[in-house]
Amino acid sequence: MKLNLKTQGFGFEVSTVELPKGYMEAKIGSFETMVMGYKGEWLDYQERYHTLIDAVNGHCKAITFVKELYEKEINEAKMR
């Protein structure tokens, strides 16, 4: 089974996927989480993991990251 988590919220998409076997052989991680912004561009957010548990936990951490980013943007907009 290939891991392919996608969560959309707060105007972002959090994506965690299982990488091809070549990445595992290179020892840089078997899973990767990235965040896409509302304009379809990838944010400067990339985390890699060696285990499925770490990947799922990392996905949850990225969701928290986008929630906090969204809240920051809302608060800045209120101050203008």
C-alpha cells in the first residue's frame, strides 16, 4: 500500500506521500510532506520521514502549521 494523504483547509493543501524506492535506497527518507498554497504554488515547507508513523505525525504537524499561518494572515489583515 502506498501512502498518499491529502488534507485541504485554510486555503492550503497538505500532501504526504510515499516516495519511490530510489529515495529509500538513498537514505533520505521514504515519505515526504509538502504544503501547497491557495495559488497552487508550493510553500517552502518540506519534511521527509523514514517511518510511516513519523509520516502521519508529520502530516498532522503540517496541518497545524497551515492553521497557524492562516490565523496569522487573518490577524494581520485585521490590523490593516
